[in-house]
Amino acid sequence: MMRIRPLVLAALALLAAFAAPAQAQSDFPNKPIRIVVGFAAGGGNDLFARLVMQKFQEQTGATAIIENRPGAGGRIAADFAAHQPPDGYTVLVGATGQMSIASAIYPNLNYHGAKSFMPLAMIASFPLVLVVPAQSGISSVKELIAYGKANPDKSNYGTSSPAFTIACELFKLKTGMPGVAIPYKSTNESSLSLVAGQTLFTIADPPPVVPLAQGGKIKALAVTGSARSPELPNVPSMAEEGFSDIDIHLWSGFFVPTGTPQPIVDKLTKELSRAIADPAVQDGLKKMATTPGGPTGEAFRKRIESEIKTFNDVVAAAKLKFEQ
């Protein structure tokens, strides 16, 4: 009986070792994919995930399981996802607060938004809205700035998250307007403080403030960025008001841990992008006052890196400190 030499056996073992990962990548996905969401069920990021993943499953035949891990503004989920095996079977639904803002303001964070993850595809984005009390008589951004400078003791703003604090502080830095932060537990609370005239202004996300603006309870002065919001077509953009640098948009997207094989990354990016581009998904995202889609891959990473630098600069200039 012929003996196979040890060198041949070693070569066969080496071939098998290389073939196994390749086979796993070509068969991907062959088990359920865990979609980690850092917020409670029913919130915006959770709704985004469920809407897109339903279409993703229809397209691919794969199974996707939503796993909600709320807490610490989504940082618990991001930390968890960053340290999972990089095999494509753990996908994080990451938002601006978890990825860009947290990486800019928390020096002891256990992950980094642009280094610990490989971006797949942005789900949607949306601008923020600058609003004031309806009874204030202020009808433009320039009037707000003038009032704040003339009445520094009355110039304050409501905020319920670092994202809104940074947006308001950026507004102050670019306009020279004073303003003291008044913290609230939610955007709903800070919006109600405006309705009651307890705060002068805030810059917040559209879902809570747009209905109040449409109902005449508060006055919307501008939306961040260069484009108007479809929900507030008569409200100018910050660029139109002469402040193009005030361009903070919040977003949500899909990420996998760094080190995930490129063929798996490419496959996930392709199928997730296809699901996001589906007309029914686009319609669902638009109904949530967002702009569907956005950058993928390296372009997405570069956006996060740019945002981290911008937020770092604002925090340093405004001498802000946030508790982790």
C-alpha cells in the first residue's frame, strides 16, 4: 500500500485551510444575520432597520433577526457589535450619534466610528431644524441673532442630546450669538419649553418639531444644510440664510466589524443598497421625514471621518464637556 508523504499531507491540509474560508464566503449567508440596533423597538433606527431588512430578506432569501440593545445613546450596541467576529453575521445599524459624535466627544470610547467598522450603506439622512417660540415675534435667522446679541441674559437653548448641543454651539460659533444650554430629557420636552416661551431657540430633529411648526405652536426659521425640507417647503435652508457652514445632518446606516472579508462586505453592500433603492422602501423612509440612501463603503467612511473632525473642532472651540 502506497504511503502519502508527510509533505503531501501538509499541503492538502493547507489547501483545506484556505478552501474553508473561501467556501464560507461564497455560501454567505448560510445562517441568520443578526442586525444590532442600539435603540428600543419602535424608534427611528429600529423602524429603518425593519423596513430595509424586510426587503433584504425578500430579495436574498436570507434570514435577518433584529436585536435591540438600547442604552447610552446607542453606544452599548456599537461597542458590542465592534467586538463580534468579523464574519458578516453581525451587522450594526449605526447612527450619527454613535459613530461620529461619540467618537468626537468621548476620549475613552471602546470603539471608533471610522476605525472599528467597515461602512456598508447609509439608510437615510435628515437635516435639523432651527425653531423659536411662535410668540417671540422672531421671523428669521438674522432677527434671532440680533435679538440674542441684544438680550444675552434671555438667550438660551433647549437640548436633549450631544447632537443638538453641538448643532446649537456651531450656530453660536458661526454667528457670534450667545446662548446658554438648558438640558432636557427628550426633544419633545425641549420643544414644549419653546411652546411655553421658556427657551429662546433650539436646533432639533424634524419628527417632534415639524408638527408643532406646521400647527403654529413654534416658528421654524431654517433647516441645516443647503436644501429645504419637503415637510417645510417655505422654510429656508441655512445656506440660503448665509450660513452654509451650519450643515449638520443626522443619518443611519449599516456597518460590520473591521476585518470582515471583502467579498462578504461587497455582497452585503450590494444587497442592502438594492433594498434601500426599492420604491416601497424609499416611500416608507420619506414618510419618516428622511432622505433615503446616501454614500456607501469608503465614501461613507470619509464622511464619518470628516464629521468627527468637525465635531471635535466645535467641542474644542466651545469648550464643551460631555459625561460618558
